[in-house]
Amino acid sequence: MPTITLNQKVFEELVGKKLPLEELKDRISMLGTDLEKIEGNEITVEVFPNRPDMLSEQGFARAFSSFISVKTGLREYKTKPFGSSLTVNNLPKEWPYAVACVVKGIKFDHEKIKEVIQLQEKLGTTFTRNRKKGGIGLYPLDKIHFPITFTGKKPEEIKFRPLEFPEPMRANQILAQHPKGKEYGKIMEGWEKYPVFIDAKGTIMSMPPIINSHDVGKIDETTKDLFVESTGPDLNTIIKAINILTTSLADMGGEIFSLEIHYPDHEHYPSLRNPALKKFICPDFTPEKMKLDKDYINKRLGLSLTEKEIVDLLKKMGYGYEKESFSVLIPAYRADVIHQVDLVEDVAIAYGYENFTEEIPNVSTIGEENSFEKFCRKVREILIGLELMEAKNFHLMTANELNENMCKQEDIIPLKNALGEYNHLRNRLLASLMKNLKDNKHNEYPQNIFEIGRTFRYGDTETGVLERDNLAIVLCHEKTDFTEIKQVLDALMDSLSLKYKIKEAERPSFIPGRIGEIVLIDKKDDNGRKIGIIGELHPQVIVNWNLAVPVVGLELNIEEVFKATKL
Amino acid sequence: MGTTTEKRASTGGLSASETKTIIAKLHPLERTVLPLLKKVTELSSIAKAARLSEIEVMRALQWLENKGLLNINVTTKNIINLDKNGSLYQQQGLPERIFLSILDDQWKGLNVITKKTKLSREEVNACIGVLKKKLAIETEKGEFLHKLLDTEKYAVEELKKRKEIIKFEELKHTEVKLTPEGQELAEINLEGEVTNRLTTKMLKDGSWKDAVFRAYDVEINVPKKTPGKKHFVNQAIEYAKQIWIDMGFKEMTGNMVATSFWCFDALFVPQDHPAREMQDTFFMGGKVEKGKLPDSKILEKVKRTHEYGGDTGSKGWQNRWSNNITQTNVLRTHTTVLSAKTLAGLTEKDLPAKFFTLGKNFRNEAVDWKHSFEFNQTDGIVIDENVNFRHLLGYLKQFFGKMGFPKARFRPAFFPYTEPSVEIDVYHPEKKEWVELGGAGIFRPEVVQPLLGKDIPVLAWGPGFDRIILDYYKITDIRELYKNDLKLSREMKSWLK
């Protein structure tokens, strides 16, 4: 999750109140942000991904100051028309939208530049998902000439000097050689045209979402006024991005000037079919409205707040209210309010999670353990009575452990992207138990262990993976043999009142002639059903696991056994 | 030499009662061995005469020595003996001899030599070394020239350097000498004097009435028993499950492999959410990268909800939906999958309802003391028209109270599928600090409406469970949870809550 670092002094100035440290810590976490650490006068806070508007010092302070009742209600951000426009046309279908505006009068120093670039980066990585959902660009206003066009060009027609590079480069060179090109170039893979901003003199200003021009797209200490743009595949996202960015710049002391955004061929844009949207003003800080449903909020929270109380709480979260229409006014920088349930949470946060009285409701239902789980619990108890230790193992193992070590070659299911060495789902439990024996070589014998657990193989299911719970047992000591493991199986089956027989079989993991299939005999099938295997493990298997003590074992489908007990 | 024995000897033998006590405690092995000691005194001969193994005789001798009846005198001699390879070479000839015997003026290549001599490659290499040193052969540009010299006798020093030809051994010689008390007892006929075991026969024929039972050393340590035991993680899980059952919750179970539809989409996690990326989630490979689409009705509802909110009154994520993404199989990242599936299967007559599950989930991580790719989580849902946020907190507080943490606090949190969302901290009474245990909330309408068909409150939680287990058993290395070290497991305290 993204974090931001606040300078305590600057933060207090922005908030307009100084809180004792303990209270500050407490309030930060009760606002729904996670306090990471306080070091000296630096406060590091984790911001949840639903609140990109709190990713700047200004945005965080704005929310915090409302929350502690210093300055509540809807913040007003004024804009003046700049008197020029951005025209958007002829773009690649993958990157069709752009919005832009002008911000004047910010006194940039080294710190401020760092802050603005950080906010731009953080919005880029979180809110616009590593630029896949949008790009944001800043330009010194005095270097560019209005009106501005955002358009698509063939890669070979694009040539400009990218940020921090000495020479003009072609689009494909930028993607191949510039660090940002290498990092984000994947987004543009397969596009026929690349999007570019071009000013009135025909200068290429940038190639979103990759890189700005060094000549006209680099801000430094001399910059006062900015051209700010956001582009991407989704209009709503980039409008929110520019709202979040510009309101933060306004809180830094900037003045916002709006541009007219023209979409001459608007009918080709899914979000702009309405003819009224051929031309619109950016930014537009008019708050969206959402009906206040007092009962819904009270019912969800278990409270009985009056309309006024709710409105006051919402104001602590930065909302406004229009009494005549019972409408909550949602700040233009909030990107996460998509349903009235989002208002419910903000009311709860403002009310204070610590102020809710917990209560157990009267929802009368009958508790019940899953019957198969219950059966497995009983089987465990029987086996423990037979002096077996229960093991519990990971479901992931290596192919070597599952196949080579067991002297077999079965179709096991691999994972696509495992970071660790265990990259297959186990198809049998015996391999897990052999591993346990190997890990217990230094301990006393006899070592008699069992596991009831999940196994995985290919099958005709929703996922294509058939999951099955098995039971496996191994007995390991100098004098163990087939008789002993069969005694265990007898004892188990007798306890469950089930009948079975052993049928001769052959398996590579076992000694030939000392391995049999376990066949369950019940009402369902006179001939019985094969449910597992029992035998003496092959010396090669024992040696493969680096053991020097005989091992006998069995593995069976415990789900089948469960079903048989139900007949 | 025991000092007590000397004292006793000087005061002149055993009293009758002392003799009786000692005899009563003699083990059958001691009874067999003792009389023989009048004639034979060396370990191997005693064993032969007694028809016992040397180990058994040694045990008896040590017991008798402890009783002050004899002294054991062990002397050792150093000898040189043939080792494994030595005995082999004694029969077959030394490898360098074999090597030379097949060499002529022509270079044959090491593989041919190895094959022809039937020596191991290691031995062949050793031969070349030995023979070069003895100037028996010269190698030049990879070719052999051999000049036969007289083979010499190898000195012990030289054989020592070679692998398993000779070994140095200590030969133990064990002699016993009876003490005066021992001599006294050796004269007594010990057979038939005491009974070792009570038998069925004795009970039936009444001969037990005349029997004198051999007295045991009841203070002695006995070999350890190895009881069966439930795995300690399962003990904890069973306890927690019982809490939910007692509170009226029904258990949900299900698969660990899930399509992204159930793991994420049905829970309104946007398709481009970072948690769905490769570094966090295990994706399935091989023939099962993709699963089947769910029932088309439910697919359509969930899809529309993502795109524009569907019938939920929400704006949705306004993302482009991909069936390709929804079909991608993953190892479940949370047991909340089961909550989603359960919701989708409920009808009006099943309500109100409460469900829980406690099971394994997966995250793509390499294992170290702090991280594991498998972890336990306990999920619960309460579906009822009249439940609310305070009830959510009530259930959580109750559960954690019963788990041993009576003090709980709640903080705002964020999860894509709940609103309001809660983070649960419990106060650790020993560490005296707040410990974060996991998340909860009320499912968003965007989750409930498409799955259940109507939007009623569904309380939901899914805190991790491993922290509680680690804490109870005082385990600091998470790998110990599934290490299955039998010694540790046997000694591990039981879950006594």
C-alpha cells in the first residue's frame, strides 16, 4: 500500500491545529489510515488505495483537519477560464481521452518540485495502476504555445528530446533506450499510433503515458505556472486524477485556470456520445450529488442519528449538504464514493469506531460442524488411540519429492509462478509423510505417523482440478512389516464397522509382492470399490528419502470411506 | 574397585537377610550368568557358556557389578586389521596390479581400462597416482609408457593413505573377578528360587501361592512410551471451530483451487486490482491455467455490476470486463471464496443464516521464519435483514474473547468487498500491546445483490488464525508449524483452552 511522509510542522500548519503526539497518532489511525512510524518530525502514514486524494501532504491535511473538526464541510476550489483550449482527436483506440488545465502562481523550490513529482508518481502507480489506466503530465507554461492538440501519430513520425536525454530520439528509440520507455513501454505494445501532445507551433510536448519533452516539459525552480494534463483509456479516471492533482496544487497556493476541451469527433468516444460533451470545461469541481437516505445509514450502522447529526458527521469527512434536495455533495477529488454505502462508512468513521457499542444480535440459527469434517475428526481420534502421531503438511511440494523420490511418474499439477521451490500441488500424501520421516531421522523410533489432508489431480471440475481428501499412514521402525500396517487398517475399519479386502497389485513405490489395493465392500457395490493401497515401501524409495529404516504404509480415499459409513 | 565391596569383604561376608534381598532382585540374565562365573571369566566364553549374546551378558555383568558381586576389568590392545578394500584386494589382488596386468605399450583410454579391469573410476585414478609415484609408469601428453619395476612391499604407512585397505582397531578383552560376596552367591542354586513373571498357568493351578516373586528396582527409569497425538495446529483449529458452532454457525467447506471469478470478481475486486497480480497470487499452470465460466446468469450479474453497477445502485468500477481474466485459476488467497460461493447458493427459505470456515489459504511467498506460502484464516458471514455494524463488532469481540483476548478494538480499514470495513486489534495481556489480527466488514451491495439476488446486510470477516496459534504455543519461527518434528510435537503442550 502507498505511504506518504508528512513534515510535522508543515502538516500542523496545513491542518491548522497542533495535537499532542498520542492524540495525533490515535486520530490518524481512526481516520482510516495506518500510522507507519513517527521519526523526528517526519510522520509516515499508509494511505488505503480507496483514498488517492490523501496521497499528498495537502490532501491528507485537508481530510485530517475536517476529521478533527478544525475545518469541516465541502472545500470550495475556484477556477477562472484561461481562454484557450485543448483539442483531442485522431487517437489510438487504446488511449483516447485527455483532459487538461493551467495552474498559476506556485512558487516552486526544490522541496515543492519534489512534492509535486511525488504526488504525480504516487497517483500513477496506485490510482492509475502503474500508468495502465492513465498518465499525468506537468509542463512549464511559458515554454508552450496554445491552443494545444492531443493526437495520435505513427511511431516513425514522432521525434523529440525526452527528459534528461541530450539528443532528439524517435519514438521507438525512446521505448527501447529511455528508462521510462523501458519501464512503461509495454503499455503501448501493438499500438498502431502513439499519442502525443503538440503545441500551436507544432512542437511535440510529450508522448503519454511514457515521457515528456526535455525542451518544453521539464519543471524546475524557475517554473511558476503549469500546464497540467491527464490522458488515458477511461475518462472518469483521468478526470479524478486531474481533480486530485489540481486541488492539491491549489492548496499549495496555486490558482486554477480552466481550458475548453474539444472532441471534434466525440461520437467515436463511448463516454462522450452525448452531443453536449463535444466540448467541456476542465477542471469542473462541481460536486456530484447523492441522495441522503437517513434510514439506510442508521440501519446499516445500528444507530439512530438525526438528519442533522448525519450531515454534521459527513461534513467532518469533507462532504457538503444541500438541504432542499436532501443531497450529499461529494467533493470532486473523491474517487471512491460509488454507492451510498460509501457514505455509510464515512459516517461511521466520523462517528468514531471506538464509540460503537458492540452487541450480539438475536439471529437464531443452529450451529453445525460439516459432517465430513466431523468424520475426519473421529478417524483422527481412532488413529491416535492406535498410538499414531498426526502430521500436518504443506500442500505444495517439489516434483522431485512427489515423483522421482517415490519412484513414479504421475501427472502432477504445476503452479505457474511460484517464487519458492515448492511449485507443485501434491497428488498423494505418502510423499509428505516420507518427507516427515526424513526430517525426523535424528529422533527416536518407532515413528508412526498419519495425515488426513487434501490432494490434487486433474479432473472434470469447474477449475479442472479434482481435490480430494486422503488418509495416509506410515509406520517406520526396524521390525515393521506388512502385518503391522494391516493391523492398523483392520483396527480402523473395525471401528467404523466397514468390511474390506486386499487385492494383489503392483505399484513402483512398493516392494513387488508386498503391496495390495484396499477394496471396500459395502451395500453399494458387491464387488467392492478400490479406495487405496497398502504395502511395504520399496527400498529404493526409502533410500531416495535418505532413510535407513524400513517403512510400511497405506493411503486411501477418506471421502469414500465416509460415504460408506453413511450407507 | 568398589569401596563398599572391600568393606563388606573385610567384615566377612553377607548376612542371611542381605543374601535373600539380593537374590530376590536378581534378573533372569543375572541368574544365568552368575553361577557360570565360577568356571569362566572372559566375556566371549561366558556368552558361549550361557548361550546368550555378548550384549546380554555384558548387561548382566554390569548389574552384578552394581550390586558389588564382581568387578569388570577391560583391557584394550591396538591391532591392525584388513579393512573393506583390504579384504577385497587380498582375494583379487591390488588394483594397481590388475591395472598393470592389462596395460601394454598401447594407450587404451581410461574408459576402456576401467571397463576391462572392473575397477571403479576412483580406483583407476588412484592406481595412476600410485604407479606414477613408484615410477612404474609415466604419463606424457596423455599417453602411458610403462617401465616395469619390481613391485615392493608396501609399508603400513603407505597403505594407511589409501582408501579402506587397512584399519586400526582396538581389541577389547573383558575379564571378571567375583568379589567374596559374589563367590558366596555363585555357590547358591539360584534356579527355581524366585518367579519372574506371573502367568495364566500359575493363576489357574494355584502355584502362585508358593511363588516368590523377583523384586524389581521400582525406582529405575523405564523406556519412554510414544503416545499418539493430534497435530497442535489441528487442536487449535478444533477449539476455534467449536466456538463458532456454539454461536450457531454452520461450517462451510470447499476447494482450494478457485477461478478468479469466485476468488475476486464475485467479491467485487476490480479486475485490475494489484492483489490479482503475479507477485501476490499463485496461478495454476499446466493444463489448468483456466477454469470454466460460472453459471451464465450469475456471470452476467457480476459482470454488469463491475462495469456500471448493474442493479445495485452503484456506479461500478467502470472497467472493461474480461472473461479471460475471470476464468484464470488461482490457489485461493482467502477463505472468503467460500463465503461468496455460499451466498450464491442460498435461497429465501435458508435465511437468516450464519456460516463459518477455518482453513488454509495461499500467498506467493518464499518461506522464511516470518513468511509462509500457506496460512490459516477463519471466515464468517451472518445474513439477516436486521443485522448491523454493531453486531459485526459484537461477534468479533465474542470470538476473540473466547480465544483468550477479552480486549479488542476496531479501526477503519479498506477491503474492496466490504463497506464499512474494520481492522481488528486485540490487546495482548503478556506483551501489553495491541496486536493486529485481521479484517472484517459488511459486504458491499455490489457483492451481495448479484450473488443473493437482493441487498440485505451480510456481516463478514476473515481474520488470520496463525498468529493466535504461534502465540499460544510460543513459536517464533513460523516454519515450525508444519515441520512435524516428532520430538517437538510429542513434547509440545496440548491446547488447553
